[in-house]
Amino acid sequence: MDRTTRSTCPYCGVGCGVLIDTTDTAEGPQITGVRGDPDHPANAGRLCTKGATLHLTATPMVRQQQRQLQPAWRPARGAALQAITWDAVEQQLAERLLAVRAEHGPDAIGFYISGQLLTEDYHAFNKLARGLVGTNHIDSNSRLCMSAAVVGYKQTLGADAPPTCYEDLNLASCLFLAGTNTAWAHPVLFRRIEAARAARPDLKIIVVDPRRTETAEFADLHLPLRPGTDVALFQGMLHACIWEDWVDRAFIEQHTEGFEALKALVRTMTPGEAARLTGLKEAQVMQAAQWFAQSPASLSLYCMGLNQSSSGTAKNTALIHLHLATGQIGRPGAGPFSLTGQPNAMGGRETGGMATLLPGHRDPMRAQDREEIAALWGCDPLPDRPGRTAVEMFEAAARGEIKALWIACTNPAQSLPDQALVRAALSRCELVILQEAFVGTATADFADVLLPAATWAEKDGTVTNSERRISRVRAALAPAGESKPDWQIVRDVAVRMEAVLRPDAASLFAWERPQQLWDEHRAATRGRDLDITGLSYEQLEAAPQQWPFPEGAQQGRARLYEDRRFAHADGRARFVARPFVPPAERQDASYPLALSTGRLRDQWHGMSRSGTVPRLFAHAPSPALHLHPTDIARRRLQEGALVRVASRRGAMVVPLRADDALSPQSAWLPMHWGSEFVGGQGQLGVNAVTQPVFCPDARQPELKFAAVSVTAV
Ligand code: SF4
């Protein structure tokens, strides 16, 4: 019998709807294909290469050979993994975590989770960490992805809420794309941009990117600025807008605070000075400013190129300032629009599954916020000590302060910067728990306990995409082997811990269905900017919806701030005057090249899922260091030969590729390959060379800039 299950793509933050076709066989149900859901507002039936090959990540062979099928543990560090029952491993974990907590305190335990978890999974981990263990040391790999966008929105607009929607791509007259190779990282959105251009040839497209990417090729104006100089560009554009009287003075006066201080700050950032700092031409800065300010509706799209920076928050706020100063916000086709990298980075922000957040966009350092959540959960007072963010958590583990790490659905031994430090941290921990669907990730080598997690097509729940739209994720198959949905794994360990910690209290984890977790989560949003108290699972069955969706609403809100009332208490947006600061690391004679990392079109993160599909390697079969031909010639290197890329932290060996889309004195590496890089044993992959320095506000590390040298092997 054939069935179709409506679900959501598990890769990027576009959040495309998918239809999963299954058929019953003698071996049980099997997925026969995946189609784009024509009724899903995010994609209207379109899929990119990754989404269209999802069925190949869930074939019987992949489910048998490339999945973690049963719990496993090591009797000692370095020993081989041994199979263990769920019952035994849950009891063992509960006892070991309780022992660490009793001996060293709750802050000796850390949780490092993932923007690929479902909202319900996030809620389960957050309640365990804060409500039972009693620590704020819970952070997500979304820290590497979106935390600068979160803080940028909060500082300027007052809430972590993207004010725009995908429909605005069709309504904008100027698209300003900064630090996003949308054509590769968010392909279905790029199809919308192409369609918008075809429908309106006068649409202006500006792309800010040091590389001449496929997205930049499509632009009317490409601004190939020096890496890390975005704030100088945006401030130079603001200076031009002020000087040319392209600002909206009435909007500034009626709806904002702080403009005079920012105006004084950018007085010296003339377009000429911005051109000098960015390496652009003054005329390019002026042209960008004019199109941005004078187009009827300007929409900016931005992503990792702004966020993954030691000044990530400053880049975000400097771009949002342009919208506020020119009144390009709060109306159709206009506003700042951060694109989320992961499928549910937004859900993590909403549930507060990050060190700096509590559920419902609350603050763990505010007593009232903690009290509200403790009352909702019925637990002891929540911890008031600051939580460690991603890089800080591993630094604390390396110092021996965090003794036990529970890692879920992410691969820090590949994806975090400065791998030497990360691996030292994992080695020093007394207990590393890895909850993972796929076998063979680099982090598994450090795990004392492996917990097999169900994954896409095997679990139910919800995700939120870049435009605040919540979609249902549904199971089409039973979990592979003995794997379980992530929230169930958390519940089953947590109830054993609370039998000791709260023996006489009602369980905090009495869940049988994901809907129960969802209902707890939405209760925490009541009265908040993201209020979804009116949005039930039943309504989501009918159609994906955007938040806010308070009780009594008939539908979600497509765009925010149309009433010109921002989320700060006084309703006014803020300009935040902060000067341009260059990247933390400097190029010099020893490390003369500026290295950036990024996505390939057909791969995802560390390739644990996309790497199971051979055809996805057709686009780029192996990693390569991209270097401008003049830099190759100057060093007398050979294209295709192995080269050694070295930074102040480490080195790696990789084939060389000539690429005139880069500027001279810069280099680019795909982010996907880890320790299995060419060169083999002992290599740490791309993050051997990246740096852990992070934005002081958002604590997002600077993955887009490292000073490196490149030499022949
Ligand atoms: Fe999946 Fe993103 Fe591709 Fe859509 S654009 S199919 S969400 S990877």
C-alpha cells in the first residue's frame, strides 16, 4: 500500500515542505521518493538538490549501515564500544550525572545541542538542564549560526523577531544581500529571487561578499569588500544617506532613539573613508546607498558572512541602522531579514535552549523571567549563574571545570573552531555522552556513551523557519534499530534522575507524545512577542503558521512593526553607536592570507546525512583550498597539488584550486570536511585553523576570518 506523509526538509532554514512517499514491503515500510509540497508557503513545491534526494538518506541500506542502531558504551577511555540495553544505559547515565552533580555541583554538567533538533527536543533538554540539573550551561550549535542576528535584533528593534517574510522578496524593489551566498546556502529562496527579477526587470540587486559567488554574479552591483569590513561599508552608506538627505527624518524623530550619537560617530566615515577601508570604490558605496535609500522598498538578506564574526552584532546593527534611518522597515517589501542556517535555529531561540535565553524570549539573568518559568514548569528556582556559550563551554571543559558533556545532534569535534582546544576539552571530560543518529562522526571517537537518536522521517514535532513559520515534522517510518526520538531519550534519563532529586514531587517529564511538549512550550510564550498560545497541533495539521499567533487569532502575522511600534518598552527602535573594529586577527608576513569558510551547494554541515548520498558529491567530490591565481603564481604552487594551510592554531593539508572569484590575498575553504581530510590520520579538518575568538555581545565565533599561510607540501 502506498502512503504520503507531509513533513519538512531537515536541512536549511528555508524550511521547505516535503511529501514523503512510502510503500509497504515484506521488510516493512520503505520510502520511495520525496517531492516538494505544493501547498507549503515556503517552497510551493520546489526543492533543491539536497531536499530532492532526502529519500536516499533513508534507504534500507543507509538505515542499516550508516545509522547508530543501538546504545553503546566504553568500559574505559580508548576501549572499543560495547552494546548495552536502553534500560542499563539510562540507569548508568542517571547515576553518573548525579554523581558529577553531587561532587562538583550542577555547573559541572554541560549540554551542547543543535539547531537541527525539533522544538519539542529543545524543550526537553532545556527543562532537564535548567529545571532538574540546575545549570544554565546549555547551548546550541546555533551559537555558531545566528546568535549575532539575535542580539542585533534585540539591541535595535527590541526583540529577537525577524520582521519580514518570504513574500517580501516579491514586493521589494531593492534587494541588499550581505554575507549570504543564497544561491548555494538557501537555494529555494534564490529561485524566488530569480523569479522576482524575471517579473520585475527594474528590481535592483546588491550583493556584498568578498567572493564573486553565484549570487554575486546575479547582482546589478557586487561589492567585493575586504573580509571583515562590513561595518565600515554600512556606516559609509549611512554617512552618504545623511549627507545627501536620503534619510527619513520624520521616521527617525517619531520612532527611534540614539540617532544623533550615531550620526556623530559616522561623521568621519565618509564614503571615501569607507572605500579606503573596504577596498571598494567610493562610487560603489554611493551607488549602494542611493539604491538602498531611494528605492520604494528595500529588503536586506543576511547570513553567516555577517554573523560569524568577532564584530557580528555590530555588523547586524549597522545594517539595521540603514533600514531605520531610511524608513525601510515595517511595510511590504522592506526590512532586515536574517536567514537562518539550520532548520530549527529559530525553535531553539523560541524555547530558550541557549545559555543566554530562557523560554519565550526570556532572559536567564532576570529574576522575574526565571520565576515565571519555574512556576510554569513546577520546578525548583532556576539557576541564576550565567551559562557558558558554545566556545566557552569547551574552554571550561578544557580547564576541567565542566566534567560531563551531553552532546546531541551535532559534531563539535569537527564543527567548532580551534579543534586542538575542542579535542583537549573532550579528552579531559569525565563523561562525554553523544546522542546521534549517524555513525562515524568525529565526536563519536571521544564519546563514553553513544545514544542512538531517531532522525528525519522517523520523528514527530515542529520546526520554525527563517520567516517565523512553524511547520510540522512527521514520521513516515519507525525509528531505525533501537533509536528513539531525542525528547524520549532525555525523558527516560531525566525520570531516573528526578527519582533521586525530587522523589516526592510530580514528574517534570511526564510526556507520552510530542504534542505535550509543544503545549508546555506554547504556554511559556503567553503575552510575549512570540505568543503562540492560539496555535495548536490541530491548527498546524491544517497549515504551517507564522508567529505571533496569540489566542483568538485566525492566522499568524506576516510582518512585524507595521504600526511603527517597536518591541522596546517605549515602542521606539534604537540606534546603537559603535565604531568599526577590524577582524580580531591580523594578516602579517607569516600569515598573509585572509581565510574564510563556507558552504558548498550540495552538502550540509559535517555531511553525516548528506554524505550518505553519492550523487551529492558530483558538484564537489573533495575539499580544496581556493586561492586567487596570482597568489598561486607568487608562491610557485601547482593547482591540484597538496598544500599546507597553517594558522597560529594549527595546520591541515588539502588540494589547491585556482579561483579568480576570490580577491588576491584571500583564501576560501568549504566547511564540510573534517578529520578525514586528504592527508589522513592526525588531521583536524577545516577547523584546525579557524579561531575561537567571538563577538563580545553575541559570543558567536569568527569562522569567516583567520590569517593563514599556504605552502607546498
Ligand atoms: Fe531543504 Fe533548504 Fe533545499 Fe529547501 S532550500 S529543500 S529547506 S535544503
